[in-house]
Amino acid sequence: MSKSRLTLALLGLLTTGTAFAMPPMKPMAPPPPGCHVVMRHRFLHHPMIPMVLPLAEMRSYSLHLSDHQVSTLAVWHNRHMRVAVPLMERLRNDKRALHEALLRGAGTGTVHDILDRLDRDHARLLDLEVAQVRIVRKTLSVDQWHKLVNMYHRMPPMRFMMMRH
């Protein structure tokens, strides 16, 4: 390659981020029937469930929540966290165990057992997340719910995702 072509390629790389056009990627074929792959587990392809309970608790003043509504949400949140925190810890431990089992070459039975535990625990966590949306919707009035949803949509995604409850 001559110096001028190399210079043009580098200039194109620096200005556009790519020097050469990449061909479009082909979609992956589905796995064959009966093949046990991680994609069968629903925790990998569920839509993001909005975490509106912490937002409702933080913005209770601007939502004009009554004392009864605030206490209902707080009581439910405490009960939810007593179940969710150990569940999330089990999920983390099972993911670590899966990682280690795959690296050390464990048998398929062991891997399947870990995957089944992950699937069961994650399904339970998803049920809890759906339940928190339902309890907030049931507790708030229609106007308060619409105001909360508008607040949720206005929040920056990463800031909300990093918010701890």
C-alpha cells in the first residue's frame, strides 16, 4: 500500500471511526430442537420491567401521596426486599458457580442443574418485579399513576438503573 493510500485510510479511520465498510452481519440460526442452550431461559430475553416503586417513594411529595399510600408502599417494599435480596445473592452465586463449572469442564448434568436453578430463581425475581409495578398502580390514583409514568419516562436511563433501593 502506498503512503498516500495509507494516509487516506488512517484519515478515514480517525474521522469516521471506520476505514473500511463492514458487510452486514447475518442473523444467527436458531439452535436445533432438543439442544439445551442458555437462550431457553427466560431471564435472558425478558423486557425491562420498570422499577417504579423506588421512584414513587422518592417523589411521594410531588405525587401528593397520602400517609396511607406512603405506608402501604413502604411496607410492601420492605417485604419485597426481604425476599429479593437473598434471591439476588443466590443468582450471583449460581452465576459464579456456572462460570466455574464451565471452566473446569463439569458434566452436562451439573451445568443443567445450575441453569435450572438460575431459571427458577430469576423467574421468581421477575414475578417480584412485576408485582411491585402492580402494587404501585393499585395504590396510586389514576392521576398519580400518570404523573409517575411521566416522571419515569423523563428520567435518564442510566441514572435510574444505578439508583439503589
